[in-house]
Amino acid sequence: MASFGSLYIGVSGLNVSQAALNVTAHNLANVDTKGFVRQQVVQTDFRYIKLGESHISSFMKGLGADFAEIKQVRDFFLDQAYRQEIGRQAFYEAQYEALYEIEGLFGELEGESFQETMNNFWVALQELAKEPDNIVARSSLVETAVNFVERAENISKQLKDYQINLNTKIRDQVDRINKIGDELRELNLKIRQYESAGEKANDLRDQRNNLLDELSQMVSITYKESSNSMVYVSIEGVTFVDEDNVYRMGTVKVNESTEMLKPVWLSHGNVDVFNLDKAVASDKNTDIGSLKGLLVARGYKQANYTDIPVRENFNSDSLYEKAVLEYNNTIGASVIMNIQAQFDQLIHGITTTINDILCPNKEVTLADGTRIKILDEERAPVGADAGRTMGEALFNRKSTPRYSEPEELVILKEDGTTETIIARIYNEENPEDNYSLFTLGEITVNPNILHNYALIPLSSNMGTGDFDIETAKKLLEAWQKPFATLSPNYLTKNNFSDYYNSFISELANLGEQYRTISSNQASMVESIDNKRMEITAVSSDEELTNLIKYQHAYNASARYINVISEMLKDIIEKL
């Protein structure tokens, strides 16, 4: 009986060695397979039989070895760290890519930078100040104004087009996320089926982990494995894959007035996948995933100058501070919207400043107490045409005239009496009505001035000619006068040229910042992945060593069986 038990021990050694050889060969065969995790045979004692016992202990005899499982060699915590940091890297790569594209718009456009367009406008104003009545100087001003508007409009259009084009990337990523969900569910079912039968589906687990790696680049995920070998996955805290379902994403318009899309949970009542009102911060892990990076970079609308809070427009410091915080979390956080708002503020400042000099307004109080702006005919310069026309601005809104037609108004005088006047009411800008704004997309050069340069109001309305040069000088002074800060986060106001330089500098600095963050994240991801690979990757040298080791073990078990067999043979022959 003891001899037969010894024979069984030898057979168990053969089985364990054969299993280890198979696993080693499988490792070597997949040394170059992406995402393959090396496998190990976990050996264990088969069982023991009791031979007897003493007052101290029992006498046991082992019956050989067995393999408990074929396990993957991975580190759960390194997997988590890798997936979080590669998601953060993808977020900032999306930001940097957007900035890189935008920097090109302000660089060389058809051989001329927007900086040159600004300089040409400034030079035209300087030449005009020398000879306001010179037809060449007037024509140069109009031509540079047309080029200024066209170039600004071109940049604005390309920014908007880039925003819209990001919809394609967003849709593609949503589609891929849904496909990954379907594949994860299918793999979950296969793994459960295999492992419920006592097998270890390690190759299928590799495929599942590769999908989790890919998914973590696009969105922030959490996951856990259940007791039945199925992985449950959540995205942004919302269940994505469970035992029974894949909760799919879709895309819908941000609102009815825009073409921009946003991802929503189709299976959760079309609620938003991301809460973009939260500030982007690494310590809160709100900066993870390329999909969110695309959405943050793009923003949710085409921004303009009205989105930048200005202290003078608020009744209290608290309301202003609240508006600034909202700006920083929304407009300011978006690469494209922030640039749109700042650039539009520059264009709005230039066009309205020039217009207000050529067509000055004054406030009056109507009989009912309403305060309005009208053309100030006492201070307004006039054209050099025969009719000495006034009220012709250099820049127009496409859909809203600067002034109403002359009409009769009853106004209150300082002494409390009323007076009836004929005046042209200024059509105020209304933030709720984009067509009323001097904003990109709505600005054009006055067509009347385009057809008749003499209509440019640069002459004194007093008929003396004393102020012919003064109006042009005011234009020069206004160009060099500080008009706005780059954003509410800056204290110093800039003139138009300095504003643009600061704008471009901030753009470049932000691009370098995102490039640095992305580069640092790439280094961190590589470091974590290297640590993962040290554990999970197949080493040819190590596996060849194991191959030799397990081959020797197999041969030793075989020789052991031969010895036991010979012993049994001798015993049987002697009986």
C-alpha cells in the first residue's frame, strides 16, 4: 500500500510539473503580446493521511503535490494608479491640443499675423492724424478697418468651426465607450462561465483589463470584481456596466440654439455625464479623461465680451465676486471660450471706442424719468461732404443701426422744466440680444463710408476747421489709453496694443503650462507602467530558467516513478 502511495506522489509531481511547463510555454509564446500578464502555477499540498498519533502530535503522510490555480501576476494598486494618471494625462493632452490649434490661428494667416493687422490699423490712424482731409489717408483707414474686421471675423469663425468640429471627436469617443461597455459585458459572461467550471480564464482577463486601461483614458472610472468573477464599472460615479446591463451614453445638443453636443446617460433619463460647473482640480480628481478634456476645452457656447464680468456692471462686491467665480469655473476654464471672450473684448473695445469718438453720445432724461443716450450734435464732428453729415460711425452692427431716425423727444432740463427736441436715439447694446452687440460676427465697416470716404466725421461741426486734427488726435489717444483688463483676474488695464500682446503671451504661457503638465503626466504614467511591467511582463530569461527548472522537476518525478515501479516489480516477482 505504501508503495502505491509513493507511486501516486510521483504522478502528482508529473502533473504539477507538466502544468508549470505548459504555463511557462504559454508565457514565452506571448512575450510580445500587448497587455499579456504573465501567469504562475500556485502549488499546494494535495492532502495528508493519518498514520497514527502520539500524546504530542499526529503522524501524517503527504500524498503529493497539486496546483491550486494558475494566477495572473498583477498589482491591483498599480493598475488603479496607472488608470487614474493616464486619464489625467489624456485630459491635459486634450487641453494642449486645443491650445496648439488656436495658437496657429493668431500666427500666420495667409502670410500675415493678426499682430500685423493691428499695427497696420495703428499706422493708418497715425497717417490720418497728419492730414485728416487727405483722401489717401482716409482710404487707407477704411481699407485697414475692412481688413481688421475681416481678419478678426476669420479668426472668430475658425474658433467656432473648431468648436463644432470637436463634436466628431466627442461622438467617436462616446461610441467607443459604448462599444467597450458591450465588450466588457461579453467578457464578464465568458469569464464567469469558464471560472464557474473550475478553470481560470486568464487570457480573457487580460482582454478585460486592456479594455479598462483604454476606458480609463477617456473617462474617470471606478470598478470592482464580484465574487462570481464579473467586473462592475462606474463612470463619474454612475453605473456603466453591471452583471445584467450596459448603461449606454448618447449625445444631445447643449441647447436648441447651438450645434454643440454633450454626452448624456440614455439609460438614466438623459442626465449629463459630466458636471462641468465644478472647478477643474487634481486634488478633487476632476481633471481626468480625454472626453471631459474635450468638453472643457471646447466649452458650451461661443463666448463674447459680455461673458467677462466688469465691476462697474454690478451693484455690490459680493455679486461681482460671485460672477468672477462663475466665470473662472466656466468661461475661464475653457480654452476656447476664454480666448473667444478675451479676443472679442479687444475687438469690441476698438470698434466702440472709435465709434464713440466719431459719433459721441450724451445722456438725457425723458419726461417719464427714463434715461437714454442720443447723438450729441454739439460735440459730434462732421464729414467733409457738402452736407457735412454727422452720426456716421466707422463700424456698424449688421442688424442694428447705431441710431434711430430723428424723432421728437420731450426731455427734462436741470431746472425741472421740459423741452422738446429733435434727436437720434442711440440703440443700446443688450447682452440678451446678440444682434445688438458690437461683437464678432455682427460687426461690419459702415457701407456708407465705404462708398464715400468724405463721410468720415473728422471735421468740426462749428465750421471753423479748428478741430479737424483734434478728432484724429483723439483716436490716437484712445488707442494708447488703457481700456480693459485681460480678465477679472488681472488688476492692470491695458491699451489696445498691450492688451493684444498680453493676450498672446497668456495664450503662449497657458500652452506651455498644459504642455508641461501633459509631459509630467506622461513621465508619471511611464514610471507607473514600468513598475507594472516589472511585475506583469514576461521575462524571456526568467521563463527559460523556469522551463529548465520544471523540466528537471518533471524528469525527477519520472525517475522517481521508475524507481517505485521497479521496486513493485521486484516485490511482485518475489511473491
